[in-house]
Amino acid sequence: MTTVNLLDFDLDSLAAFCEQLGEKRFRAVQLFRWIHQKGASRFDEMTDLARSLREKLPSVCHVAALPVLSRQDSTDGTIKWLFDVGGGNAVETVFIPEEDRGTLCISSQAGCAVGCRFCSTGHQGFSRNLSTAEILAQLWHAEFFLRRHLGKTERVITNVVMMGMGEPLQNYTALVPALRVMLDDHGYGLSRRRVTVSTSGVVPMIDRLASDVPVALAVSLHAPNDALRDVLVPLNRKYPIAELLDACLRYLPAAPRDFITFEYCMLDGVNDQPTHARELLHLLKTHGGRGVPCKVNLIPFNPFPDSGLKCSPRSVVLQFGKILNEGGLVTTVRKTRGDDIDAACGQLAGDVLDRTDAARRLAQRRTVVEQPIRFVSSTGNQQP
Ligand code: SAH
Ligand code: SF4
């Protein structure tokens, strides 16, 4: 008999599940806390549950993590996991420790259907949506691994960014319960401002997120006009910039902060010229009459094989940022971290498995992970 994975449930769904078993809501709360606050996966560990319930649970449910294909530890404390999600697919999760916080970058899909020109995940194409359990298993595994690894008893992950592989707002049904568990005081207890959804601009889902679970929003803009954005982010043909910025303005009243973060990947000679900066400044300062309250995060492009693109020189990135800053837009450049593992945004699909020949690629992946490669932090737009 197949049993359900309790990582698939937010607290309300778990309470409904428990009710079907004839159990009261407080039992669901206990169970939920064992799983998400103590990292328990075996019911016999859950000592304050009635013995009869502990004995009944294994026949109807389980708590299943994702198999870890590899883990890479950077000398600066950054850790990257490659999780097996079956069928030859794998997704990556990255932990980035900083002085005052620990950020986990989580994947929402195996591959991505948006197909952004500069993104390795996009080049891989779309494989499938992750389930709520597969999204949460990344957090669950990372949090309790890190507690053991670092010898900590309190929470290690203080921030979550949905900036791994995939477009979270194209996997909305699975995303929302996962976000709820992250925010739940009986779950991970993260505040809404410490959980960020990054989107390439799925306009209707931005509106739904505002009413369902309004966490911090990052929007991947990458271009100051539709002609260029149509090429870089193909979803723009469906939801052009003006509609996207209108959605940002509608989101703000619900948002945990009074600004939207715009991400802008700096591509040499493509979108990085002073004219682009001035056009972007004008757009963000005037859209809708009064502009969009925002911060801009410039991301140096992380190259991957066959992209045909190059990262803008540092001086060009700084000049671009200066124009925006001087025009009154708070702008930061995403910083580079260690040099020894490959965990940069947009590169996360670089080693995703070829679905037609998973075993061979898996074997290759295991050797690849041993090699030192460059790392760029993916938390530049995060606030504590
Ligand atoms: N699909 C979502 C979230 C995942 S991508 C989105 O697009 O927002 C996370 C961030 O990494 C996005 O801002 C994306 O534009 C950026 N990114 C993708 N490929 C990149 C690359 N090669 N170099 C730098 N940033 C990249
Ligand atoms: Fe998908 Fe985001 Fe990559 Fe675009 S940048 S292809 S939306 S993961």
C-alpha cells in the first residue's frame, strides 16, 4: 500500500489528515513540530504521541527525504546539495552562511519552461514540477543536516530564497503549502520578509501570491524595454514589462517590505550599456506615474558552456550601478564568495541529468563535483 509523505502537508492539511484518523488538531501540531522543528522522521521517536497513534501512523504515512546524490562543501561554509528526484532528474540546493544569517536557495522545478537566454536551467528545458514534499525536503534535509554538522541546537537557516532551479510561480499549487510551512510558527517560523520568491514575471500568480501568502518578492527584469526582454526572458511576450510592473505595484500593499527587488543579470554588450541604465532608471522611476518603490540587484552573469554570452566587465557593472544610484534607485552588485564550488544562480542546471541517459551522467556528475570551480553568492538581494 502506498502511504502519504507528511512533508507534503501544511499544518491545516495535516490536521485534516489527522482528523480522518480520528485524531484532534493538537495531535497534528505535535506531529508537525516533531517533523519540522526536531527533524524527526520515525514515529517511534515521537514520544509524546499516544502509543496507539505511533503504532497506527506507519501504515498510512511516512516522512521521506530526498536521496542526496552529492554534497559539496566550500571553504567559506557554502554547501551545495544535488538531490535525486527520480526519473534521471536532479535538483540543487545551496546554503550560504553569512555573519548574521544563513540563507537556503531552494529549487522549485526540475528544469524550467521559461527558457531565459542566459540561464543554464532554462537551456535544459522543463522536466517536471516538484511536489510540496520535494520542495520542503530540501529545507528539511539542509536544516537538520546543518544543525548536526555545525553542532547547533537552534535554527541555522534564517532565510529562504526560491532562486534555485525552476520558476516557482509556474509551480504555484505545490509552492504555496511549502511557503506556509516555512512561515508557520509550528514549522520553521520564518518571517515573511525572510522568505523570498523570485519570478521571471508570471503576472496572474503574483496577484494570487499577494492574497495567499505574501512573502518578499524579487522580479527578474534583466532588460529596460520589451524588445530586449522578449529575447532574454521569453515569458515577456506573454506578460510585457508594463503589465509586470503594474503587478508589482498591486503586490506592494501586501508585501512584507515596502519595495520590490529587481534582479538584473549583466550581460556584456547586451543589456549593460549606459543607455540601458538610463532607460531602466526612467522606467522604474516613472512607471504608473510615481514609479515602483524598489531596489535593484545587479547580478554578474555566471557563464556556462554554450551560452554564447559573457559577463560584463566589472567597470561596466559599477558604471551601470552608479547611474541607477545617482538617479535615486538603491542598487547593489551581487557579491562573489569563495572560489571552490560551483553554486551560482543560473548555473544550477549545468549538471542536471540527461533524462535519456541518467546513469552515465550521474557517474560523470560524481567526478565533476570534485573539481574546484568558481562560486558567486546568490543572496545579494536578501535583507536580514
Ligand atoms: N525562475 C526564477 C527563480 C530562479 S532563477 C527567476 O527567474 O527569477 C534565480 C535568479 O538567477 C534569477 O534572477 C535569474 O535571472 C538569475 N540567473 C539565471 N541565470 C543566471 C546566470 N547565468 N547568471 C546570473 N544570474 C542568473
Ligand atoms: Fe527559468 Fe528563472 Fe532560469 Fe528563466 S532565469 S529559465 S525563469 S530558472
